[in-house]
Amino acid sequence: MLPLTRYSHLMFTADVPRWRQLADLIKERIAAGLYQPRQPIPSEHALVQETGLSRSTVQKALRSLRDEGVVYSVQGLGTFVSPPR
């Protein structure tokens, strides 16, 4: 997994919530093939550390991606990229 560089890709703007920007970044990395289907994405803790965002913001981004079917979570194992539909 490639680490997120602190703030390198997140351009915080007033009109787009930070959780949405993080979710979009993760989707871009999935589309680019950096995160493969059925493979883990960085943990909540890693995303918090590497982006500087709060844990609740990271959780909201991951919840949004789960709701969209982009990722799925397995308790105790992490969050994984969903297989193509």
C-alpha cells in the first residue's frame, strides 16, 4: 500500500467537506490501481496519521465508501476494496 502523504493531495476548500475529499482520494487511488479489489486499504489509524484529519472525519469517509459499495469492512481485519460488480 502506498502511504498518503500528509495533505499532499487534499486541497481543503470550503465548499467540499474534508471527509468527501478523502473519500474521493481513496476512490481515485482505487481507479488508478493503487488499491486492488479484495485488498486492504490503509487502516483508519494510518489515514488519521498520514492525512492529519480527525478519526471521526476518516470514519465518515470510510462509511460513505461502504455505503456506495466501493469498500467493505471485516471486523478485526480492516477495510478492503470491493470486487468489481
